[in-house]
Amino acid sequence: MAADAKYQGVYPQLVAKIIASYVSHHNVTAEQIPELIGSVHRAIDALGRPVEPPRTLTPAVPIRRSVQHDAVICLECGWKGKMLRRHLSTRHGLSSDQYLKRWSLSSDHPLTAPAYSAQRSTLARELGLGRGRRQSVAGSPAAGGARPRRGRPRGSRSGAATRP
């Protein structure tokens, strides 16, 4: 009973066993061991306690105002830009799916400004992207004729026979 009161419910043998197993498989300096012991002790001690309820999230701007014609606004910090994907990953460490799930947004919620999407779409159409291969001319090899071979032509090696 006295040992239980001293270690507040955490068994020192269990902590020692966990630390020994960890140290045998990882490179740990002598200065890191006390912190490792403390973190394992705290983790085991917290196992029986109830988890704190998650905080309610408050967006930086109202969700309806987060998508504008020429910009989208991050609900985490209020950053305003044309595309959110890179901002979310670099500043907040979130993927697009995690962001949408965190703020309870639908999967079709835009993360790119509508005007910017239209501009990129127009540019892609002008460049002919997404149409597949272009129609070939009747005289070209792809129109049904034999394709010319690439590389050196096959044939007899007349040069090899004349070598001394």
C-alpha cells in the first residue's frame, strides 16, 4: 500500500520494462533518459482519467464568407488567397480532407477561388489540354499506314564482312 501511494498508481516495474525495451531498440543519450521516464510515467498515469472534451472551433470568418469570387479565406487563421491547399499544408499541417472534416464542410466545398478556377480552365482549353489526341492527317503514318521505324535501319552489315 505504501508503494502505491508513493507512485500514485503507476507501477515502477512497468515503467522500467517499457523504458528498457525502448532503449534496446533506439539510440538514446543519457540526458534523454530522465525525460523519457517522465513521459512514460505521465502517459501510464493518465490512462485511467477521462479525456477532456474537445474545444469548439471558432472560424476566423463566417463559413459563408470564406469563399468569394476572387479569393478563398482560411477558416483557421483568416489568410486570404487564390488557393488554400498549399497554405493548409505548410501553415497548419492539414490536408484538404482533414480541413474539410475539421470544419464539417462538404467534400465539394471549394478550396480554390472560383474566378481563378475559371481562368485556369479557359487557359487549359486554349492550349487544347484534355481533348485527347488530335485528329491525324490522311497521309500521316498514324492514319493507317506503316509507321517508320526509329533508330538505325536494319540490314546486312556489309562493313562487318569487309573487316580484315
